[in-house]
Amino acid sequence: MKVVKKFLDIFVKIVSVLLMLLVAGIVAMMLTELVARNFFNKSFRFSTELCGFLFMWMAFMGVIVLYHEERLITLDILYLHVSEKLQTVFWCIGKLAAIVLGVIMVIAYINMYKINSTSYFSTMQFISKAWHFLPMCIAGGFLAIDSVSMIAEKILKPKEVK
């Protein structure tokens, strides 16, 4: 169990670095486009598609980091005002829902791969749409694995004395 947790922690750190690079890429592309339009009266045709591509990666990679650190939006008002047993039930329901969602995301990517791998961006014709939707698959796999890991840790961990 510790090996899986260590792997997930390292993966999240790598994704965090990737997130910083993605944000920097979007900012650089937007600034370049602004300078080109305002000072040279030129525009890059691919900038909108590239920013959309980078944003898609940024959004799903962000889900990985937020989910692992348990910083996603939750119903804390409801969660904090119920008994500890009911909190555990809500927690388990949330983790099971994350597993199902993660598996659905992976299956959706696999089922759409045949179509997406033969579809290309109009201005970036060297990149197939399969690369555009890959972060959804990665995030889905991570949600499922991390949720199973959290559930296993909760089951195997002896109850702490208060």
C-alpha cells in the first residue's frame, strides 16, 4: 500500500510541474498573440486551438492534483454537521462515485479513440484529437486508482485512539 501511495505522490508532483508549464504556455501564447496583433497587425491562426488544447490538459491535470490533496469542492456544510458514522458513509459514497467516474472517463476515451485518432485540428494538423482528450483518460485512471488506494488505506488502517 505504501508503494502505491508513494507512486501516486510522485505522479502528483510531476503533474504539478506539468501544470505550471501549461499555465506558462497559455500565458506565453496569449501574450505573443496580443503583441503580434497590436504591434504588427498580424495574427497566428493556430493560437485559439493551441490555447484550447493547453487548457484541456490544464483542467484535467488540475483535477488530479486537487483530488489527491482532497481540495475539490465538497458539501462541507452538510458533511460537518452530521455524525462521524454518516461522515464515513458520505466519504465512501464520494470515493465510490469517483471510481465509477474515473472508469467511465477511461472507457469513453478508449471507445472514442478510433474517431479521435483520425481527426485533426484545422490549424495544427500534425496533432490528432486523441492527444486533446488524453488528459481525460489520465485523470480518470488516476481518480479510480487514488480512490481505491484511499479506501484500502481506510480499511487497513487501525482505528486511531482519541
